[in-house]
Amino acid sequence: MKDWPLWEVFIRSKQGLSHKHVGSLHAADAQMAIENARDVYCRRNEGISIWVVESKYMHASTEDAEAFFDPANDKIYRHPTFYDLPDEVKHM
């Protein structure tokens, strides 16, 4: 088991529109990771979809957060307040 890779687990709940990170676990392969994630994180039948990603394939920004995200502030079209959405659009 010590040689098994670490997997990050994402679950989509019945009420949710997106997957959320719920934790990590060790497993020999992706199928085992999904089955173990079901047993560990969906015991109360709350999940409808499971994603697992081997941790070594996860990457995160390491730059200074303020400088890294600053360029978006001068692009008004990237802010959701710039657009008017019709009433028919839900879940945006």
C-alpha cells in the first residue's frame, strides 16, 4: 500500500452543479480509487458522480497571488456584472 499513488477525490452532490474536492486517498489504480472514494465519501448516498485524479497530475499556481491575478482587473468584459442575462437563464 505504501507504493500506491495518492488520488484527489471530487464528488458532485445531488443538489450541486459542479464537483467539489472532498479529500484524498491511496489506491492502486483509478478504478480502485473510484470504488474506495464511493465507500469513503458517499456513504450516505449523497453523490451522483465521482472524479479521481492522481495527485501528481495536479498543478497549482505558485506565483504571488496579487500579481498573478491582477491582469484580469483591467479587462471589464471578464467580470460577470458587465453582461445582462435574460430571466430564462438559470444557474449562471
